[in-house]
Amino acid sequence: MIGVTRLGIGVILDWVPSGFCRDEQGLVHFNGQKLYEKEEHPNWGTFKFDLSRGQVRSFLVSNLLYWVDEYHADGIRMDGVTSMLYL
């Protein structure tokens, strides 16, 4: 990405903070209990982040800042926001 930004091409990241996959490489029951997840997403077969927990919000903000700082993104598109707000 850094190469294209040097050419004057803006980069917008597609960031998905609305949920995460259920596979064993993911965050589901990360330490043997529900550390990050709140509940299963009714439409996607994924888990929704438990945004009521401070450490989960901190994790998501840190994750976003990592991608922006490390890869010099010019913008962010947040996917699945309505499911974060209304489900």
C-alpha cells in the first residue's frame, strides 16, 4: 500500500468491526470463555463483538489505529455498522 500512496493514489481500507469468524484461529472463546464475543450474528454465522466491554472497544480502536498507522491508509470504510447499532 505504501507504494501506491507514493504515486498519489489514495487507499481506503475496508474494516469490519461488526463481528468475527467462528473458526479456531479467531477470537471465539479466546481464553476458554466469552472474552470478545457478545452473541452470534443472526444473519452472518459470525459472532458480534461485545461493545459494552471496555477492553473490546480498546482492542478495536487499537486494531484500527494499527492499520492506519502501519499502512498509511487515507480513509476507512466500516462494514456492518447497522448490525452494530441495531441488532
